[in-house]
Amino acid sequence: MQLTINSLNTDHLRKAFDCGESSLNTYLHRYAGQNIKNRINRVFIASPIDSEKTVAGYYTLSAGSIGADDLPLEQKRRLPNYPIPIALLGRLAIDKAYQGQRFSSILLADAVQRVEQASQILAVYAIVVDALNPAVAEFYQAFGFIPFTDQPLKLFLPMGN
């Protein structure tokens, strides 16, 4: 199945989305539009190419920073002792009807590509994600994300490496 990935808009059928995780559903149903309006984050929606109002999945991106001391020694050595700019992949979810079709991988690749493009204008050291559980952390690790030293569910992917 082919997907389109676009910014959330009022045409998307958000209320029909159900990924099985209530916090991710509630965010999309109730808070995503307000967060976009207030420039808290950006929300990107994956839809089947033949049904662009359907929300097959989504992810969010926002800017942030981390302290170099939070990183493993290998990365920390090369960095200054002040806040390091990052992109936060705040949420990534796939509707139950579309799970098991590798859409998570497609959305993650799209997020990395968008951050890479943005880093041509605004410096971004890494993408950071807070995994909901160890299985989700393993998903991110399979794509090269590295756990923070003392927080195994918080991971980062250095850009440009």
C-alpha cells in the first residue's frame, strides 16, 4: 500500500484513529491541533494514497535541547558543555487497522529525512525519542538509536553519522 505523509489538517479524520494506546489516541483526538496552533510541535499524518483523509499513522516533531552529560561518554567527549540542540520525536503511532505493515519504519524514515532537511538551516545534533516500553525501545535501537546512559527508554540518533 502506498502512503502520503503530510502535515495534519482539518480534513484528517482524527477521531477515527485508534492505535491501541490511549495516550497516543487522546493526543491526536484532542491536543494535536492546539499544539500546532501554539507552535509546540508539528504533526505529520500518514494516509493511504487513495484515502487522504484517513489517519493510518502519525508522528510529532519539535525542537529541544539536552545536556551533554546525559549522553554516553563516547558522544559526550566531542560536545561542548552547554545545551545541545535536538529534534524530539514526541510520538509515533499506527492505527490498529494498519499495524504489521511496516508503517512505523516508513514514518520513522520520513521523520529522519525531515529533520535532516531542517538541519540544513537549523543545527540539530540528534533526534531524541522517549519509548513507551522496552519493546518500543528495541524498535528504535534496530534503526541505530542509542539509549541515554541512565535512561534505557530515552534514546537518540546522532545526525550525520
